[in-house]
Amino acid sequence: MTPTATPRRYLMCRPTHFAVTYRINPWMDPTAPYDNALAVSQWEHLRQTFLDLGHTVELIEPLPGLPDMVFAANGATVVDGKVLAVQFRDAERADEAPAYAGWFAGNGFEVFESKHTNEGEGDILLAGDVLLAGTGFRTSHAAHAQTQEIFGRPVITLQLVDPAYYHLDTALCVLDERNIAYLPSAFSPGSQAVLRRLFPDAVIATPADAEVLGLNAVSDGRTVVLPVQATALTAALRERGYATVGVDVSELRKAGGGPKCCTLEVRTRD
Ligand code: ARG
């Protein structure tokens, strides 16, 4: 079967105030140098890539003092036009939650308040009809139950075990309605078994792919936008018939984020 693309609507946040000033994941080193201007140009290139693929990109105003706000995937979970707002684990990111909820409310969406720690699409990914949900570092198990209630879709809990892959979207990428790519060692043995059962034909990423956040990729069902450094994963995806576009977001990786972290999918009701 040839993979087919469906047009997507994405919400992004320009990294105007991007910085690495605190450490809430192992990738972040507040003492290491970073280049804000380079982060902005890498992000602009990512946005242009989505536009060139025919997708819609909407923008939320970046707020000063919120250096991680560029990671829009953590701003909400949006399925069937319903928005589940977020609640960050760390105080440093807390003020992003009302900013994203406000954007959705202001754009006419029904917004549900999060009752538990929930970092949005960083940990909750729509795969066909079900939601795959990570826990262990950020989003709580209780948030998975709330997610299932709100969206009325089965939520499959997956236990993350490697602190380097603290959000589900750093260890697993949804490629299309049927398939995913993932790094098995980022999951508990039971969760690995669940993934094998649900996705027997999944693309298995190598540790080297994951170390460049190669799995933090955005797919429209046909074209996968992924870090250019993830060479083995790129080859594996092409072998399966997907198109790939490599992007360099190395500056954002210093905060532990890749292309997917910068991209929140806005799924309206069809
Ligand atoms: N520095 C951010 C944090 O640790 C990076 C977030 C990356 N986002 C993602 N969807 N994985 O919260």
C-alpha cells in the first residue's frame, strides 16, 4: 500500500524567547552555550517545510520568561475538535498552560481543564482510533483516565523507563493510521509487549536514531519530517515507502526537543 498524505493543521510558537536556563530533562545544560538566532532560523525552516508540504500552520504569541514555549506539542491534546488543556509537572513551564488554553478558547474550541499532570501531545498521541499515552516521567496515569473520558477513545498506557526519553514523543512516532516507529528500550517490558501486539510491523528505531531525537518526527501519513541526523531511521522509513524530509533543529535539541515537540496537531471534527 502506498502511504497517502492528509492535510494537517498545526499550531506552532516561534522560539523568540528560547533559552536553556533550567534543567528539567537530561538534555538541558544551563551552563552550555546556545544560540537563540540559530534556534529561530531552524524553527522557521521547520515551519516552511510544513507549508511546502501543503499543511496549515497557525501561530501562538511567544511569551517572555517561558523559554520552552516553543514546544507547542506540550500545549494541549486536540482530537475531534475537543481540547484537553495541560498541567505541567515543573513550575518553570506552568504559565504556558493558560496561554495555550487561552489560544484555543479564543479560537472557538471547547476546552477541558486538566485535572492531573498532563503534558499534552508530548505524551498523548493519536494512532488510528486509539490514543497512546506515556507515563513515568511527566503525564500521570490519572491523566490517561481523564483523557479517555474526554475523548471517548481507548487510551493505551505505556510505561516510559529511560529518563532521556521522558516524553512519549521522544521514543515513539505515529507514522499513519496503522503504524508507528519506536525505540523498544525506552519502554517497560510489558509496554514493549503491548506495542509488539498492536503494531507487529512497526519500524524499530536504533539507539543512534533516538539519540538525535529522530523519533521526534511529524508524519502526515506519507511524508515524515524528522531530524536530518537520524540517518538509519530515514533509510528504514524510505524502505517502507514513506517520503522523508530531514530538518536540522540541533539548537532546540539542547532543550530536549525536536520537530514534533515544536508542532501541536489541531484536529477538528471532520
Ligand atoms: N525542555 C522541555 C521540557 O523538558 C522540552 C519539551 C519537549 N517537548 C516534547 N513534546 N517532547 O519540558
